[in-house]
Amino acid sequence: MRRAMVNTRTSWWRSVRGREVLTTEVPERPAAGSDDVPGWLWPYVSALPARQRAAVVLRYYLDLPEAEVAAALGCSTGTVRSQTFKAVAKLRSALAADAETVPGESGGERR
């Protein structure tokens, strides 16, 4: 029973994440815009509480590992995880609320 549960969870995880496409060539530079946070996102990030904002910026914008973020903020890695989880949840709900209030937009690029 345990093995069946593990296999089911693994299959689900693989289908959700999608498959990686392996290539023999390494790209010269990152994809366009991958290193920039879109300008329309900053008002949402700046509306977060200070600790959540710091955790999100350090973790995702500066791409620091959780341990380095925890050291920078003077807290545990568990706190970093919970703060980023809460911040991302708030960002998602704020973005979803704005998407519902803007008539005529279908999730395309924001202005």
C-alpha cells in the first residue's frame, strides 16, 4: 500500500511539473525578460508586509537560497519558507482580484 501511494504521488508530481527538455547546447544568455521583474508586478510586491516583501525579493528576485535569505533576515529557514508561502498566496489573490475587476483583459500582458 505504501509503495502504491508513493508511486501515485510521484506520477502526479511529474505530471504537474511537466517534463524537462534536455538539449546538448547551453543557451548563450537567459530568455528575454527572465531576469527582470515586470514593472506591473512591483506595486503588488510593495504592498506586502515588510518581512514578506524582503523574503520574496531575496528569494525570487535575487535568487538566493533559503539559507542565505534566512541569514540575511536573521531568522530560520522555516520562517523564510512560511513568509514566502504567505507572500506568494497574497500576490496570487491580489492578481486574481485585479484580473476579475479589469473588463476585457484575458490574462495577457498587464499595463
